Amino acid sequence: EIAKGINGLDKIVLRECRSRSAEVYLYGGHVTSWKNENGEELLYLSSKAIFKPPKPIRGGIPLCFPQFSNYGPVESHGFARNRIWELDANPPPLPSNSSSDAFVDLILRPKEDDLKMWPNNFEFRMRVALGSEGELTLTSRVRNTNSDGKPFSFTFAYHTYFSVSDISEVRVEGLETLDYLDKLRNRERFTEQGDAITFESEIDRIYLSTPTKIAILDHDKKRTFVVRKEGLADAVVWNPWDKKSKKKISDMGDEDYKHMLCVEAAAIERPITLKPREEWKGRLELSAVPSSYSSGQ
Ligand code: TA6
């Protein structure tokens, strides 16, 4: 089941019929690949990605936990994305997956160093499933296993990097008229005015209380990504554009910003709080459909 990936890191390859596949690294519990029936890659993964702990992998689906960004005491975007996860030998039954799905169950528990930074015991279980229609589902369950009766709070994001053919021809639908926090302007709160979101410069926004469905229309590819989410109120939209990627992001090619877009199902504005033994579930389902079939859905 486990194969060797880049730099000898362990990865799990999920295969569905007709060339569909997905790859998950134990390092970070990180999905690095999701391919459709034509073998086309649907996620952006930087060709300069460094597959070497503790540097998180640039692209795919990094998990931001227990903290999104640098708003708190933990390292930026938390530590789940640069820890080695394990296969979960006792996964909870998840009835939503049909028996035809290919899936893997992973688990992360804190180590001593993690507890120094964030003094909370937890079990983070994640199932990655590739469905019979090619949809990719990530179901996360975080449980508070503190024995001292202490609750804890965390923020979270599935920091998904979609592959797009030309960012200037991409539209995001489903976030119109919503409030957002603009990370480029001190996290000030604004209200989205326009129709769909289009891209002509750097963007880094946290849209608040978003609908459960968001669509990313890739005009050139005639493809629509449909993002469905549960338990995740917010949605981050990020593209670093040319200057930031050149100057600040050394593990990304200079022109790569044209071919990627992050749309991240997240829980940021209102952190999730769990009492001991309580569990939170956050689900992300991604599908990629030809644009002609997606209008009006
Ligand atoms: O989700 C958007 C964001 O928080 C941006 O502000 C940007 O810095 C990005 O994530 C990438 O962060 P990273 O730590 O992976 O370089």
C-alpha cells in the first residue's frame, strides 16, 4: 500500500478505475496529486517543492492546524503540515464513503515538542477518499484527548492549490456580496461588491460565513472545480502574483502564479472549541467537471 515518494518519503497512492488517482504523503498528511480520467493533474504542485522536513510541501493540499496563518502562539499555519502522520489502524466507520471508493485513513497525535508549543492532547484523524466519479473527499476529525479537563480551541484550513491554465481567465463563484478580511490590508473587513471574483493582482482574503458550495471556473480548460464543504464556515482565496512569488516564495517558480489558485475551506473567524472527548468534523469534497455541464448547478 505504501510506496516511496520523493526523497524516500512514504506516500499512499489511491487508484480508481480509468486512470483516476490521488497521492497522499504521510509527511504532512499532505495530498500532492489528484488526477482525472485522462490522467490530467488537477492540483498545482510546485516543481520547486522541497520534500524535506520541516519545510512544508508547496502545493497540493497542506493542512493548516491547529492554527491558520500566524494569528497565535503556534508556527505559521500550525504544525500538522510538517509532521509525519501514521496510518490509522482503527479508523471510525464513515458511512458516507461507498465501498467502491479507494481511501486511506491517517492519524496525527502530538509529540513532546508539539505539546510545548501547543499544550493540548488531540487525535486528528483524516480519511482521504477517491470516489467513483473521481471526486476527492477529505474528512477530518479532531478529538480533544486532554486528561486534565481542559477545553482547547483551534483554527483550520484545507489550503488547496488548484491547477488552472491561466489565472486571468479564472472566475470564482459563490462568494459574491460576502464580507471578507483582507490580509493585504491589516485584516480589515470589507464587503465583496462585484459579481464573480476575477484575478488581476495579488489577492489574500478570508471570506466569512460562506455557502457550502464554491465554484472555480477555468475558462481556457473548460473545466469547473466544485468545492463542497461542511463544518468549515470560511473560505480563503489566495494568489501571490508575480512580485510576492519572486521575492518571498523561493519554492515556487517565477511564473507559477499564473497556473495556480488557492481556494481554502477553513474555520478562522470563529475558532473551533472542543471540550475533553468532544470531536469536530470538517469535510471537503472536490470535483472537476466540464464547464458546459456545470452552469446553473
Ligand atoms: O492562505 C493564504 C496564506 O495564509 C497567505 O497569506 C500566504 O502566505 C500563504 O498562505 C502561504 O503560506 P506558506 O506558509 O505556505 O508560505
